[in-house]
Amino acid sequence: MVTISLMGQLQTVDGERDLACEVPSPMSVRQVIQRQGIQLRHLLQLIREKKVLVTVNKKIASEDSLVQNGDAIRLVGH
């Protein structure tokens, strides 16, 4: 299970800030976000525009960083 926390002004389309999803094998942060569907789709553009800081397990990361079960992704709007 990978947890995704949205910080700052960020939230899902439904207003949620914390999500969890199963990851069958290591995959990129981008792929994990894409698997969440429409709820998080808008965040991919913000990440590309450098308007969102990505961390994995409290270390600065990018949309290409690999995550696996047990990892924690934080997306921080700035």
C-alpha cells in the first residue's frame, strides 16, 4: 500500500487529502497518480509546471521517482 498525502491548497476533486492505493510492483509517482484516475489528474500538470513539490518518504523526489508498497508520497502545493 502506498499512501498519498496532499498538502497546502491541494485536494482531490472530491475534497480528499489522503489516499491509499495498492502497487503491484515498483512504479513511478506519475503512474501512481494516473492510477487514481480523474481525482488526481489535475496534479500531473501542476507537477510539470513545478507548482507542486513531490516527496517520497520525506525526501525530495520527482514524478519519475519509483515507489513501492510501504512508501509515502507527499504532494505539497506552493
